[in-house]
Amino acid sequence: MSPELVIALLAAAVQAGTPILYATLGEMLSEKSGVLNLGVEGVMAFASFAGFFVCHSTGSAWLGFLAGGASGALLCGLHSLVCQVFLGNQVVSGLALAIFGIGLSNFLGTPYVGQGTEGFSKIAVPLLSDLPVLGQIFFRQDILVYLCYALPVAVWFLLNRTSLGLRLRAAGEMPAAAAAAGLNPRKLRALGTMAGGFLCGLGGAYVSLAHMHLWTTGLSGGRGWVAVALVIFAFWRPGRAVVGALLFGGVMAFQLRLQAMGTNVPSSLLLMLPYTLTILVLVFTAARARGARGVASGAPAALGVNIEPEG
Amino acid sequence: MTAQRPAGRHTAADISLADVLPQVRLSGVSKRFGQILANDGITLSIYPGRIKALLGENGAGKSTLMAMLAGRFKPDGGHIEVAGTRVAFDSPRQAIAAGIGMVYQHFMLVENMTVTENVLLGQEGGFVLNLAQMRRKVNELSERFGLGIDARARVGDLSMGERQRVEILKLLYRESRVLIFDEPTAVLTPVEAESLFAALRSMSAQGKSIVFISHKLEEVLSVADEIAILRKGRIEGEFLASEVSSPADLARRMVGRDVVLEIEREAVAPGRVVLDVRNLSGPGLDDVSFDLRRGEILALVGVAGNGQQQLVEVVCGLSRPGSGHVTILEQDWAKFFQSRDWKGALAWIPEDRAGLATCRGLNLTDNLLLTTRQGFAQGQWLERGRASTVATDLVREHNVQPGNIEAQAWQLSGGNLQKFVLGRELYREPRLMVAEQPTQGLDVSATEAVWQRLLLARKTAGVLLVTGDLSEALTLADRVAVMFRGRVMGLFPVTDTAQVERIGSLMAGLKA
């Protein structure tokens, strides 16, 4: 491979990793507050349509992007309703949400299949984009990618340096302690889930508005499932999520290039690559976590456990 | 043991008619859960600068009363005043704001967070946290009250005693004026308990009101200024600690009848060795050796987590011995567990009586069958009728309430469940019996019943008693083994007073 090709591949990896990073950080926020949300794939699918639809009908890419986030928050509001109010099982509700989101986006999106949209275009950052190699990889992207550079830091800051983050983590680690401190852990969990859903929605909208610039069914393409796995890979730390997202973005971009170059490898095998990597990553993470005892893996202690009412 | 507190501050009369304004006053407070009247017209005053002990058997309504003060439940009748003003708490937040703070029996701490973060939770004062400043504040508080807690430490790395002091720090940080402690010594070593009492006295001397919930009579007498007794949801008596002549006197006032805490021990001649542990090492265990004969009780004491659990698991066949030899009833460990008999062999009373010893959703007959099913087996079939008869007999013999064998395990109180488990295990006529924390969380009368049974069991068995309660060990045991970090620090008869004096330091790992 020529150096140009490698640089192009890495630039494509950054772009492919961006929606995954949005979604991974979203799921992380939700899980940090104690709510396992397996519905990310559905949330992203629906948000990618909502983003496309709003952009298509208003002509504003930004409105479309925000609509993606809002629709994600809305869908995850449903998950909160089931789990925080009716104490439904988080795994079942999350899976239902995944199926529901995918189905809804296909149903509503049928008339628009194949239609394109302007969306976001690439902007070269002055000065930085002239850097050799790095400039071409990181600073000739669209604005949402640049936004995404700041996101892990923002999420880390929110979780570790603000009162809201402290409360969210308490709700995820030990809801009873939060309640004894006079807080309402269920509200906190609903907030964490919906804020996380907003980020997942942004990730979904990124795919239709900035990556593919069109709407078609199955646009989310399994990114949501990858995000759920990446949260575990990242040990619930935003910094590690960046590594994971780039890794997966790289594999996705690589597999597309290989297909485009017309190798002899069957395309279905190439399409499997990201998911094979997902399985490998989970096996590797599980082995590491066992070595370092559960605590060090960073999983919130009350993750997936609903808050039962007292008395 | 008598109370040690500043003399001459208050006299007997002012419990009811003090000229000091109570910090908190409950007037005729009632709370009902379905059919059960948990609190029935409770009137109680809590004064600044005093330590009030709330004493009662299990299920007397202590927890309900405290939950109402902490804003978790609303009273059905009566009202609560704070500093002379009527209040109605809708949430714990309002109770905290009114200056009422709780230290729960199960700590409300997030293990994965630092001390500072735990103290700050809910009291952050601003969206962005200023951690450096907060750490300084927490460290200052810790120093002022002599708590010795590092604000940076992760709570999960702290001992139980330290965690409790983090809970106290939380309340001090919120400037709570009433500090309520629910069974605070249940998780502490004797030394830690002493330092807790010192902290309580120092806080009380600085004008805080302390409420101390317990059913350990000695410690109530040693720390409290005044004692209120709760029985069946009502206040049955309130008096100064100095009016009480002895723990036995207090026990009498508490249960309303005489309870023999000084249990009669008749000597039983020791028989054959039923358990022989030689140089046992393994995870959590370091060169443990002891033997146990029929006719004696060997108490294994120590702070929880010093290898007792691992030792019990080996003796009861849950985990393999690492290196060393374990001989049970004159058979090698492996051989014994290969062909173990349900009867006449080994019986185990686990610490976790509601989780390990019983299945909460099964009735008492099925729970009886859990460990005795071989005795009721007819080929592939179980003789359920006979099992029910036996269960009925057991329930009657051991005075298990409610006396209905159709009741499911979760419906029984801790004490009654324990009496049932004990009855079931004794039905197996064991020659070796392992009892882990058999009276933890039980009230005085249930404790007494369990003790009597264990002493009786000596006639046919050797009993290995694992306990964190020193007075239990000294009351029941013939010999005591002290464990620390997986090692037996000392093994001696309870009659060896010089050694017994040293148990506390042995438990803390001090050999000298």
C-alpha cells in the first residue's frame, strides 16, 4: 500500500469511528447512571432517519443533527419509563427498543430510500490541516468530527468534575446511597439514559448527514451493537472509548476499501470483520477484567439492577 | 459495667420535664404497615448534648421509627417537632436540611468513590466540583473530630470501622445536629467500637444529639446517658443509664421478663476427636492447626474476613483443602465427603441463614428436606407426609413462630428462621457441628434459645463456633482460637484468664 492510501484509510477510519464514538459515549453515560441500554442500534437507526428527514425537509443540516439527538433522547425516554417507572427488565426493554427503533425507521423511511441530502461537508481547519500526515488524517473532516474530538473530554469532565456527574455515578454505583443523601436516583437514571440517548442519536444522525449523505434502510449497520461492546472494552472510561472507536472505524474503513479494490476475499467475510473484532475484544476484556478483579473493570456496581421501592 | 459520662449534667427528673428545648420531639407518632402497627403512639424527646440509646428486640419498631425521622416514611398519626417547630418530611432531603442525619447499619457509601466524593454527594454546592478545596474541608473535619480519615482514600479500600467514620464525616459536613446510629457496633472490632464510643462522647460534648440504636446491653450501658425501651411498637420505659444496676437488670426491663444471660454450663467430658486440622494452608489460610473433640465447643473468634470463611468452607466441603490435612470423624477429608451420611455426621449452620441455609420461596417442610432429604427418601420418591410431621414437631419443639409449616422461609423473622435451621440441623444428630455467627442480629430471647441448644449439642457432638461476638464465645466455648490474616494467633481454654485478656490484641494481630 502506498503512503497516500494509508493516509486516506486512516482519515476514513476517523470518520467511520466518529458515529461509533458518539454512541459509545452515550451508552457510557447511560451505564454510568446504572442503566444498561441495549437499544442503541435501534436508537441510532431511528435517529439517522429523523436527522435525514428534518434536514431533507428544512434544508438545515444542524436542525437535522439536533433532531437526531432529540429523537434518541425520546426513544430512551421510553426505556426510562419502562425501567424506572414500571421496573421492567433492562435487558428485555433494551432489546425491544432495538427492534422497535429499526422497524420504525424502516417503516417511516420507505418513501425516502435512496434519496440524498446535502448534510455536512468537509471543512479543512486552517493551519492544522497543513500539518504533514496528521493534518490530512484529522483536520480535513466535517465539523461534527471536530466536535467529537472534544466530546470524550466533555463526558469525562461531566462525570468526574461536576455535581451532576457525581450524582449520576452514585445512582449507578449505589442508588440507596444517593437516596440516603436526599437525591432521587430514579430521576437521575432517567436523566442519564436520556442524555446518553441524545448522544447515541447524534451518532445516528451523523451516519445519514455526514457520512453517507443519504437515507436507506439498515443505515446504522450494527454500529449500535459495536458501541455497547465498546463500553465494556473501554472499562467505562471515555479516553479508552476513543481508542476503541478508532479501532473499529479502522476495521470498517479497511473492509470497505478492500471491497472497493476488488480482492478475492468474499465480501460477506469482510463484512464480518467488525463483528469478529467485537467478539475478540469482549473475550480479551473479560479475560483482563477477571485478572484484575471485577472492581478494576470499572463496571458500575448497580449496572442493570433496577431500584426497587421501599417498604 | 457502668456508664462513664460527665457527672451532674442532668438528673432523673429532666427526662420528662427538662427546661431545655428538645432538639427533636416526637408526639404520639404512629405508623401502620397493613395489619401491623409498627409504631404505636410514640412520644420521645431528643436533647442536645446527650446520648440516647433506643433499645428493643428485633421487630420492636426501631427501624420504622428512625425511617420516619430520616424522612423515608411519613407517620400515619402524631407529629414530629424539630427545635420546637412542627415538620412533615416529604423526603430524606428535607430531613437532612432539618439537621437530622442517619448512619445506617448497612453503610450508604459508594465503594468505588473517594471519601471526599462520598461526603460531597448531595451537598456539592455548585455545578463544577472544586475537589482540592473539598478535600481540604473533609480533612479538616476529620482532624477536628479525631476521625483519622484520608479524604483521598477510596471507600472500598477502607475497613468497616473507617467506613463508619466516613458516614460520620458526611453528617458532620452537613452540620447535622441529630446523629442517629443504627446498630453501629455490629461490624466493628472491640477496639474500633471503643473508638466509636469516644467519638460519640466527643460529638455529644460539642452539643450534638446522639441516638444510638442497639440490642447489645453492655455497650448501651457504657455509652448512653439515657435509655428508651421500645417493645412491640411502643415506648415501654425511659430512664437514665445510671438508674440501671446491671446488664441483667436492663435485659429484664427490655424483654419484660428475666432472661438468663449468664447461661448454666454443665461440664461435658470430652470424647473422641471429631475434627482434626493440621497445617492447613490455602487461599486466605496460613498454617492452621487445631482439633475439636466431642463434648466441647471451640470458638473461632476474630474480625470478619480473617480466614474464618475459608476455614468453614473447607470443613464443610465447599472448597478443597490446599496443603495440610483435614480429618473429619476419623476419615480423610476427601474420603469423608465422598461418602457422607446425612445423619450422624456433619451439620452446618451458615452465617447467611436466609440465603445459604434456606430457600426463601420454599415452605418449612421443603426447607427441612434441603439437608435431610436422604432420610425421607424411598427410592426416587420423598415421603412428604412424614417430612411434614417432623417439620411440625421441630417447629413446636423449637418454638418457631408462626408455628405453621406451610409458611415460606421469607415470612419468618431472623430469629425464628434461625431456630428452625438449628432444629433442622440438630435433627441430623451431627457428631460435628459448625455454627457460623449463630446469633447475629437475634434478640435476647432468641439468642438464649440458640445458646441453650448449642450447649446441649455438645453431649453428642463437637461444635465449631465461628463468632465475632466475644461475649458469646466466652459464654459458650470451652476453648477459644483467635484468627488473624488466616492464622491462628492463639488457642487456649476460656479458663485461662491471662490469655483471655489478650484476645483483643490477638484479634488485631499483636502477638506480644
